[in-house]
Amino acid sequence: MALRFRNRTERSQPRHESATEPNIAPLTLTQRHEEAEMSKVEHAALLAGRLIFGGYFLYSGIRHFTDLEMMASYAKSKGIAWPNIAVLGSGSMLMIGGLSLLTGVKPKVGAGLVTAFLAGVTPQMHDYWNIEDPGQRMNEMVNFTKNLALMGGAAFAAATRERWPLSAA
């Protein structure tokens, strides 16, 4: 079946099928098919990914509370206003988002919280382009690109169907 574009004059004229021109069917939308059930390997991969990915953010969020003084000092050195509140707020986002991804309860919300945290923190805290020292510059660049990759992972998590297998809810 070939596509053929008609000009305005041809479109206003009724179509007459010719022997040389095949019947061209109109484009129709089809119904979406339900996704097939996940295999055991896919279940295991999703569970492992949830444990690692969600656990990483949960652990990072807990560290915002246990290492508050150190993290607030670092945030202050980067010019963050109210560093204690910023560290506590971002830690809360990480804990809730990580727990959501880990348990599979509202994973799109969890992925959104993690992405919001990373989008706000990454350019402010890991501004490698402003660092003169080559070693520190490389360290900040590694953290910057790592956070970009984590945002990609959060996008993958947000793209999966809402009801995750083996989730708490």
C-alpha cells in the first residue's frame, strides 16, 4: 500500500478508483492492547531495581538528617540560603521519594520527588564549571553527571505502569 498526497483540487473532487491506482485505505486508530504479564525474570529485575534505586534515595535522605551539620555547612559554602532548612527539606523529599520507589506505593509521585530534588540540587551544588581546582572540578563533574543519570532512572521509574508487581499497596 503506497501513500499518495493529493493537491487541493484533487481533494475537492470525488475519488474514482482506476485500474492503475490501488485502493488506498484511510488511516484508522486502533485500540491499545493490554500489556502482557511480566515474566519471572522481569519481576526479579524490577524488584532488584526498586531495592537498589529506591534504597539509594532512602539512604541518602536519612543521611541528610544524620549528617545535618556537615551537609548544611556544605550547602552554606555553595551559597544556599537557610542551609539547615534546605537540607532537612531535601532530605524529606529523598526519604519519601526513595520509600515510594522502594515499596512501589505511588512510584510516579516518588519519581517526581526524586526528580525535583535532583533538578534543583544538581546545578547549584555541583557547578563544576565554576571550580578552578582540577581535582575538585572533576569530582563535581562526576557528581553532576551522576545526578543526570539518576534523573534518567527516575524518568524510567515514572514511565512504568502505576501498579508495580510485589508492591506494598
